[in-house]
Amino acid sequence: MGSRQTWPEIRRIEEYQGRWVALDHCRYDSRTAQPVEGSVVDSDEDLAELCSRIKQNEGRHCAILFCSAHDDRITPLPPSPRALTH
């Protein structure tokens, strides 16, 4: 894994469909603040497993999105409850 691709390109790859995908070195849409391009570093059907592996790699800050071939919307990882408290 690793070459930089757009989110629509990633969505077309059968290997990622129906899985959570971790992207590093993202470029974000200036209007929506959603990742539109990045390098795939990992993917998994189980979000907890993916997050556990990403956490083990301490230096990495990834955007985690759900990849669905049938939906053009970007589904980001929901914010942590700590991020919602003031």
C-alpha cells in the first residue's frame, strides 16, 4: 500500500470496498474539510482492529474513511467523545 490516489480512485479498488481505509498524507477539500486524496496505509472490515494497528504506529496521523462503491459521499470516522466535550 502507499501510492497517493484520489478518494474516487480508491473507492473503485475492489480490495477496499466495504472496508475502513486509513489514509496518510491527505489533501483536504477546502469547502468540506473532507479528505479527497491520500496514501492508503491500511484497511480492515473491523474499525477497532484498524484503529488498534494505526495506534501502534505512533507517528502516524490518518484519516479513516469507510469505502463503499455505491455511495459518493465520504464517510469519515466519527469524532471521539473526548473531542465533543469542552
